[in-house]
Amino acid sequence: MSNRIVETRTVRTLGAPRRDRGQLLNLALLGALLVVAIAVPYLGVSGFVVSLTSTILIAATLATSVNFLAGNGGMVSLGHAGIAAASAYGAGWASRQGFDPGMQVVFALGMTLLASLVYGLLSMRTSGIYFLMVTLAVGMLIYGLAFRLSSVTGGENGISGIRRPEWMESYWVFYYVVLIAFVVATAVMWVIGNSPFGASLRGIRDSESRMRSLGYSVRSYKMGAFMMSGTVAGLAGLLSVWHTHFVSPSSAGVDRSVHLIVMVILGGVGTLLGPLIGAAIVVLVENVLSSHIDRWPTVLGLIFILVILFARAGIAGSTRKLYRRLRARSKPAPPPERGESGGAPALDDTHRAPHHRASQQHQGKDLQ
């Protein structure tokens, strides 16, 4: 009996690494996408295609910050466009004053931390729909300030002529900067999400009262998560203003925040590639399809409805579930246990071999 147990454990131990095939497939897919992204400027495409790809990567970086909060903390923010706009206005104001790009980064970071702090302080005591409404209200506040403080923000006309560093002037150099920023931001959010901090956030998402009874400071964790997410959003805002050389109150509008939520849902909440997939769909529909179809928002709405109906986990999440189902169906049936049909007789009291039962009876007589 002991030999069977040792044999079973040995087989299971030797077969354990095969369970990581899904992770290896994800890494291989990420590697392939990264290679394609690096090769984009060398594929003979026009500058418009490279610029459009940069726009997708910037939008994906901003969507990654929303995805981190929604996936790990269950906090759906409708105000992250306001944080990105605050960062962009910080860089734009510094450029308007004649400061160098280094000071633009400093002012953008300062405005990002300030806006994230305000968001976090006002929303860390709320959850669910109340969190959604508080972030929406703060986003509308930033939108209103961008209109009213015309001496600082330029009002409705915004701030134009914002220059990025000289070594980024080439469109392909800036593209690689955006690509590196997206990869780093995605990796950092993934590492934090898979750390003990991320596990605590998911515990708070599932049950705040239970985590509070275990001694966790729920408000502190929410505040920390918002500051981390806001920093990534501020990075996206800085890259956006360097990309377009312009910032206006529309960048803090509610429609921008709604588009971020649509990106996250289309790609899949809590998935690694979801923000990139969703950003690609929304940006392509808004910038490419809009030149051929006037009612492009209707097309985007239909795509959103189809994904909700037939891929509720998003494109990336549903693809992963489908792969797991196909993999489970393709697995061979486990071999029958001993004692079942086709195997050797089990060594229990009712199925022992006759000569073995006779030897046991003989040993019993000797003992008597």
C-alpha cells in the first residue's frame, strides 16, 4: 500500500510543471506582441501609423491605472481622466512659463500627486456606487477649474505649443519612449497586484468588514492603491501632452473617463492585456473609423454590447476561459485505479488472493 502512495506522489510531482503551460503561453504571447511593437517603425509604415500606435499605448497606460483599481480593489473610477489632465496642465503651465522639460516633469508629478491625494481622501471611505459618484464629482471639479482658471489653464482655448525634450523630437524616438513607459507601467501594476499588497486589496474588495476585523487598515490600503494608480495616470497625461503638444478642458471631460471604463471592460477587468486590447479598439474606432462613418459612437456602442452579451469577461478574459476549457477537454482520462476494471486486484479484505487469505488463516492458528 505504501508503495502505491509513493508512486502516486512521485507521478504528481513529476507532472506538476506541466500546469504552467498557460503561464508560458501568456509569456510567449507577450513576447510576440513586444517584438511586433518594437518592429513597428521598421515595417515601412507611415508616420501616422506610428503616431496612432503611440496614441493607443498612451491610452492603454491610462487604462492600466483604472484596471488596477477595478480588478484588485473593486474600485471603478470615473475620474482618472481628471488626474491625467491635471498632470498635463502642470506640464503645460511649466512650458508656458518657459521652463525646461525637466521642470515640466516636476510640475506634472506635483499636480498628479495633489490630484490623486484629493481623490483618495474623498473616496477612501466609500465603496461601490458611492465611490463611482465621488470620483465622478472630483473629475467634474477638475473639468470646471480648467474652464474657470483661464489665467493658468488658458480657459476654453487651452495651452498649446508644449514642447517635449529635444532628444524626443523624432516621432520614432518618442514612440519607443511611450512603449517603454507602457511596458514598465504594466509590469509595475502587475507586480503590485500579485504582491501581498494586491492580495490585501482583493480581500478588501471581497469583504471590507472581514479585513477590518483581521486588523487591516482598509482606508490606508485604498489610499495607497489610489496614489499608485494615480501616478500611472499622471504618467499617461504627461506623455499625452508631449504627444499632442496641446491640452484643453476636454481632456478632463466625463466622456474621457467613460472611454477608459469601456476600454477596461472590452479588454477584460483584471487581465494583463485587457487595457491594451480595449484601448486599441476604442482609439481605432475614434480615430480611423470616424473618418468613414459619422456615427462612430454607435458602432462603438454596438461593439460594447456584443462583448457584454457574448464575452462577459472581456476579450482577454473570455479568451483565457475558452483556452482553459479546450485544454481541459483535450486532456486524456486518468488511468484506472488498482482494483478497478483492467487493473490488478486491490489488497483489501474482500478482494485478496486465495493463497494470501490461506496464509493469514495459518498465521492465526500459529498465534493461537
